[in-house]
Amino acid sequence: MAASERYFIKRRTHKGEPARKRPHRWYVPPALRGRIAFLASAAALAALTGCGGGERQDENEPEGDFKVEVVEASFPTEQKLAKRSQLVIVVRNADTKKIPNIAVTMRGLDYRKDDPELADQRRPQFVVNGKFKNFGNIEDAQALTPGGVENPTYVDTWSLGPLEPGESKRFRWDVTAVVAGPYELRYSVAAGLDGKARAVDESGETPQGVFTGTVSDAAPQTKIAADGKTIVEVED
């Protein structure tokens, strides 16, 4: 065995006392240690993924039509630049069976800027406002979703989970207009994310709707609060 592959540690001795060698210990080069760690991680990952057995994501989603009623759909027609507003959609399960995963797709929060030099031509017209969440002692701004989660696989789609017969759920977006001019937001409701469960209205069509209006770039009216320092916006 090469001397570079092992090491000896000698303890200090008093004068005249022979030094004793400690038992041999193996030396593992850093590159080999990294390879061993990688192989262990890969094995663990393979074990985890193997538990799934290659199961399809939509394998357990029931197939069929589910009756859904849009109880409320509201968004201010007249908006102001840099002013927050609430976009609300309330849906109800009008069927006798449970909806697997009620979801809403919202189009129009972004617009496309025709500029070939831009890597991403999508630009926000309405920004979904964030809120701070604490992770230990660290604050992290997270998107304020409408009570559920935005699905990373389906762009501009939010889901709120199962919906029992007769039950209603509220989707709420807290947004700020960042581009002046006319806007058009289109939404559609789904009973699942995998295409098997289909939401339908009374006519058998997909529940959907549109919000239209204008974002004004007029400067907001403000006044000084009672403390003589704070500037507050005057509501119309």
C-alpha cells in the first residue's frame, strides 16, 4: 500500500520514551469521498422514485363531467395605476359527486411585448401582490395566491383542492395594475388538472368569463392625515 493512502499519528513522548504508532487509518481522497456521497444519494433517490412504480399523475383522477356554478365573479372596471384591487371568483359544486380538484385558469395578467431582443416577451399588466412569510428568522416574499397554489405545470392556473357537493370555494387575487390602458382578463374553471375531470355549467359548456376595463395613469388624489405627516390616498 502506498504511503500516500494511509497516515500515522505519533503522540508526543518524554525524553527517552519510544514513540508508539497508532493503528493504521484509511485515507480516502476527496474526489472519492464525493463519488461515494453521490452514489449514496443516487441510490436513495432511486429507492424513492421506485416506490411510485412509474404511476401516471392522472391515474387516479376520475373521468367525467362535474357541474360547477360560478356564484361570484368581481373585479373593478375602472382601475388606477399602482393601486391595489381584489379579483374574486367564487365557485360552487352543483353536482352530487365530489370534484377532484377545483381550479381556475386566469389569462391576461400578463401581456406580450413584441420585442425580439427580449429573452422573455411576457410582461405583467397586473402584478399578484406578495406577502411575507417567516422561515425561521428569515422573511421571504411569496406570491399571495388565492387561498391555494399556482400549479407550476399549467401556467396561470390555481387550484384549491377537492370540492364536496354543494360546497363553495373562493379564489381571491390581490393585484396591482402596473400598465395603464385597457385590459381584458379571461378565466375558465376546471374540475381537475389532468384533463379527465371536466367542469361544466348548465348548458354543458366550460364555466368561463371575462373582465374588461381600463387602467388610468392619472395621479391619485392625496391628503395629509391627522398626524400632520402621513400622506394618504383619497378614495373616489
